[in-house]
Amino acid sequence: MTEKTILRALKGEILPTPPIWMMRQAGRFLPEYRTTRAQAGDFLSLCYTSDLAAEVTLQPIRRFGFDAAIVFADILLLPQALGPKLWFAEGEGPRMETTTTPDQVRALRPIDEIHETLAPVYETVRILSRELPRETTLIGFAGAPWTVATYMIAGRGSKDQGAAHVLKAADRATFTAIIDTLTDATVEYLSAQVMAGAEVVKLFDSWAGSLKGADFEDFAVKPSQRIIAELKARHPGLPIIAFPREAGEGYIGFAEKTGADCVALDNSVTPEWAVEHVQKDGCVQGNLSPDHMVTGGEALVRETRRVVDAFRGGPHIFNLGHGITPDGKPENVQLMIDTVRGA
């Protein structure tokens, strides 16, 4: 069997047509997802009911034929497995019991105990490894430590990650202990996904852009470096994608510093800039604006072609610069895919 296209790109091969998948491709923009979500009852129940989580992972593969499926889960399942309570407020997003003091850090569950809580995620991966088409790559994922820590510290998402920055400045030892715990736990979580059947893993550092200067090195680069090195030691040849969203100049050299096989790019940088500064080091993923999944039309076709053409000279996986939003339209997703594949 010919090796899967995404695995070829991750090894540095330049393909005539880039493989394609889409962040949040299993989600609220699909009517079949909304039906399954209603069947589950709530978001966390959907994440922890393996057959339903596998079903929503498969839905965009059946509909669009993407080259990869990413297991349906949430980045906050891992900190929940460490002990803090997690719930989702309807229309408002995640809420989490906060972790901000040395005593609370010490009270976190031992890392070797997280697998009991996360077992349904591993079962979802096993189901998908059996049921996905043979040509489709299975991607596992986790949130990067900094991004997950911002939710643990604030108890919710925020635009500026202010609570995490305050703790980092006021009590760096406690903040660092949270990062270190998450780094170790992330290794265990992703390793278990690989053992269950994930062929690639991705680290989502959605809030990396708010780390500046030495903090970016200490809390975005170094934790990713530790995670990637340990995973590759345990699973030789495992391809790893890193996504330090809105890193800007921090994208430069990120793959070399961390050992990532591919750097995913948000759409705040242009493809042309990324070719010059990032793709020269290896595979890149991205970076069409998710807005085009809402607006469609000629602008979608034009910008999709621009991304494909810009990255044509090096290894490239086509994707959005961030996840598709709930108001994205399936017909625009299909238009994007047809444009990438030259239909």
C-alpha cells in the first residue's frame, strides 16, 4: 500500500497536491454533528462516549473525504483527569475549578492515574483505527502546557490570558510547577493515544502568541521540546505537528528548537512570509483564514489557490489558520477541497 499522503508530507516529501484536513472539522457546522451531540446530551458526554465520539470524528471523512481525521475530544479533558472539576456553560464555553496555589498543585492527581479518566478517549482512537478508510491518517492531540494552564488558572478562557500572566509574575514557582505537571501528563496522554492507534499527534498551543520574549522560550518552546523528545524516544518515527498560534516571529526556528516535524501556521502570517521563514525548515500546515468557510465565493477560491501556490515548493499540509467556526458552511468546505485538489 502506498504510504498515506500526510505521512509523506510530514517526512518532507513535496507532493503535487497537498493533503488536506481542517481543524474542528468534526463540529457544529455539520448538521450530522448536531444530531449526534443531541443524542449524547451534552458536550462532555459526547467526548466520553467512545462510539459517539468516533462517529462525529468519522462524519467529516464520510462527507468530504479529508486525508486525515483528528480524534474528537477536548484539550481540557487532560486537566480534568488531574482532578479539577470541569463543566461547560451553555453558550459560554468551558468552566474549570481553578489551580493557583502550591497546595492545589500538590493536590493534583498523580500522573499515572489519569488514564482511568481518559480511557474513553483511547477507546475512541481504537475504534477509529479500525473504522477509518485505509488511506486516512489518524491524528491524536493535546493542548500544549501553556494553553491548558491558562484555563486551569483562570477557570475559563479569556482574551488576554491575564490570570495566568499575573500568577506567572507573582508566583513563578507555582506557575512553573503547573507547567511541569502538564508537560509530564501530556507525554503520558499522547503516548497512550499512539499506543491506541494514533499515527500522528498534534500539540495545540492556542494562546502561544501572548507569551513574549523569554517567556515564549520558557513556556512555549521548552515544554514542547520536552514533550516531543520524550514521545519520539518512546515511539521512534512518530510524526508530530506543533501549533504555536499567533507566534509571529516565534514561528522562525520553532521546528528546529522543538523537534517538531511540522509547524502549523495561523492566518496572521502570510503564506509568502512563511515560505521564506518557516517552510525552509520542513513541513508546514495551513493557513487559509477560517472566515472563508463562512463567506465562500471567489475570494475563497482565490485565497485557497494562493496558499497552495505559495507553499508548492516545499512540504505542505493544507489546513485553515484556526478551527472552522460554527457558522461555517459545508458547501464552502467542499469548494475549498475541490479547489485544493484541482476539481
